[in-house]
Amino acid sequence: MDALIFSAVFTLSGCAVAMMAKAMDRRILASSAVLFVLYLSVDDLVTGLPGVLPALHFIPGSWNWLGKILSLAFSAIVMASLRLSPDAVGLRRQEHSQIAWVALCLFVVWGACLGVYFRPGVPDAETLAFQATMPGIAEELAYRGIAPAILLALMRRKPHVEGIPWAVILATSAMFGLWHALGVSSGHIEVDLMSGLFPFIGSIAGGWLRFKTRSLLVPVLGHSLANVAFHMAGALAD
């Protein structure tokens, strides 16, 4: 029941965010806004399936490996069904290599600073392996690749857009922050602003980099490096 409540609140919030983005950018159509919300809502449900259905929790470990794998599989199905080109979702060679290197260094510093502040404890090998791979790949593909492409109606092999679509970046960042901030426990809705604020800020940077470099490479690597730096710095701070 909690998962359904979460999904309902997340979906309704997505509708509001998509409509605001549509008002800011005329390229966003009502149909693409609906698809945007539907995609992120189903992705959330797919990612959380192992937690809802114990029978699916067959990959050993304390992290949601299967959920991220299912998210990646769902993303592949969506790309094929909507005929999203690799270029439209950022699966291409990145540009502006100097910006990329500076950004990656800043992501490491960002993650380390958050680790010192939050002090998550000493990570085990599984934690480091998971944080170095799955969140960066699955979440960046969803929120910095496919969701923006859907919102900009880049279906049917339409090419990458020119410029920086700030309305789209803000919309996907807001949804990413909400996804981390929102919680439901025994039917009670909770919002942890701190848990959503930092993913929201990081998403704005990642979204800008995705369109500036025309690639998902820097957002994926930056996300992964920041996650690892967060846990490593947290361990050193203890």
C-alpha cells in the first residue's frame, strides 16, 4: 500500500512539474508531458519491485541491484518503443572535454563534502561496488537521458536539440529531488527536504552538462564518482 501511495503522490507531483515546464518552454507538448510523467512513474514502480515482491529479491546483498537492472531493461524497452535515437538520449561521444574534466573533479569534491557532513559510516565492498555503478548508470539514463528526450518530444528518431533547455533541466531535477525526498510509512506521507535538496542541486549541474557536452558520459561518471567520494569521505570522517 505504501508503494502505491508513493507512486500516486509522485505521479501527481510529476503532472504539476510537467505543466510548469510546458508553460516555460513551448517545445514541450501536452502529449510529451504526459509520457514524461508516465515514464518516470513506471520506472519508479519497476525499480521498487524487488522490495514489494519478495520472490524477486533473489540477488544477494543489501542493495537493490535487481531494481536497477529492471530499470535499465525498462529504459531499453522505452527507447525502442518510442524510437528514441542514441543521440537524443545522450548515448554518444561527449564534447567540450575540458569542461568535462573540471566537472568530474567538482563532482568528487561535492560528494566528499557531503560525506563529511552526513557521515554515512564505513562502507563495505558491496556498497562501493553498487554506488560506483548502478545509481549513476540507471538514474542518469532515466533522468538525464530518456526523460528529457520524452519531454522534448524527440521520439521517432528526432535529433538532439540545440542549446540548453532549462525548463526541461529544472523539471527533471525537481522530479529527481522529489524521488529522493518523498517517503511513505504506514500510509503517512513524509518529505525529507535535505534528502531531496542535494540530488536536486546535483541534477541541475548534471542536466546542464548533459546538454552542454551532448552526452550522458559526464553525468554518469560524475554521479558515480560523487557517490563513491561520499562514502569514502564519510568513512574517513568517522
